[in-house]
Amino acid sequence: MPHDLVHAVVETALGVDDGFWGATARGATFQGFELVTPGRHRRSGMKVLRRGGDAVMDAELRVAWAYRAWSGLPTEGRGVGSAPLDAEAPARTGARLDAAARRWAAVPVGGELVWRWGVDG
């Protein structure tokens, strides 16, 4: 499953509105972004990211942790660190990641998946 889709699912499940997708909605830009419709100048997009960068990094850690727990990767031990999520978070994110994985797997080669951040669960 694409990393950006995992972000959309986990950020929605956890109620994160200032993570990757929230910053993007406010006009943040990232290296490699290609705007489908003209929008803000890249410099103003970088300002959005500078102002909210700590929250975006916090969301990155939370999403990575939720994905680790969901995919069965170790969540404790050497080099893993402490969980940036509460104990109930895997229950909130797991079922939604399962559903997203099924939707992603059903997309035919060359097809597309439309996902509405904050709306689709």
C-alpha cells in the first residue's frame, strides 16, 4: 500500500489534522510534488511546512508506528523506541488499514483509487 495512502488512513483514524495531509491541504509542498491544478507558489508552500513542520514530523512517527503494529513488525526492542501512540490506537487504525488494503488490492493495473482525506475511513 502506498505510504501516502497509509498516512490518509491513519491520520483520519487518529483525528490528526495537522499531519502530512493537513499540511498539504493548507498549501504545503514537498520535493517531487507536481500540482494537478495551479496553486500557491512553491515558496509559500514551504512556509506552511516550516510553520507546521513539527506536527508533520509527529504525524510521520505516529503513522509509521501504526503501520508497524498493523503489518506485524516489531513494536518493541532494540532500536524501536517508545510508542508515540496510546494503547488504543492500533484498534482504531487496524481495521481501517485492513479496509484500505483491500481497496488498494482491488485497483487494476493502470487504474486509480480516489481517497478523500478525512472522509474515507
